[in-house]
Amino acid sequence: MRTVATWQVANDPLRVDPKLITEFPTKLRAAQRVFDRTGGLHAAGLFDGRGNLLCLREDVGRHNAVDKVVGWATRGGRLPLTGTVLQVSGRASFELVQKAVMAGIPVLTAVSAPSSLAADLAEEMGVTLVGFLRGTSMNVYTGGHRLGLTAAAR
């Protein structure tokens, strides 16, 4: 399960306002053109620290949607993706945490639950992991310092 990453996301200085993060699922959904026609696709979106959507990709599988975002970045010579947030439309599995780490993405947010293995890996690798991001609420599992949260607030 463990891999050696080229970039150390734990050292990424990104700080994001939690209120900004609560907008990501809505922004992601608004940009999903194929979902509007089919109603059955996952999406992955890459945002910068100011909340701008840099890339959105859709696929029937959330892992494939993330692969498409990373592929876009690779083809464009954009790696590592420092200072970015990866928003996914489903659950956050440990594989998605791995993909974020390998691409140099310091923050992964999901509208649904992360697996316990995802949370463990995120903690170990220094990734900020947010789940159940719905409306104005979220669960912060790891890396709350990037959201300006203290240990007592988590």
C-alpha cells in the first residue's frame, strides 16, 4: 500500500478557508456537463487555493475521474500540484489518497466518507482529508492545520 512519493505533500504550505471548501461540491456539480445528461457519473475537480476550478473530469468510476485529472496535469507539465485541492464526488478511498500524494496534491475533499485506511494513509503522508462535505458542514479527518483548525476544533 505504501509507495515512495516524489513530492512531500506534508510540507505544502497551502492554507484554505473552510468556507471556501464548502463551495467545492456545488462548483463541481455545476461544471458536470455529462452528468446533466446521464445522471450517473462521478467527478473529480482540481481547485487552487482561491477556489478556482482548474480541471474537472468525469467518469463512471471515481478512480478513473481522478486519473484523468492527474493525466491532464501530467500532459501539461503541471506536476507537482502544490497548493491545490482535489474534490471528489464520492467516497475517499486509500487509493485516492495515494493518487493525491503521487501527484503532489496536499488536500483531498469528498462528499462522502473516507475509509479508515484512507484516513490512516492521509495522516501518515501529511494530506489534509475532508469527508462528508455537504452544505456548510464537513468532517476533517487529518491535516486540520491547513483549514485553520486547532486540535480542539476538530
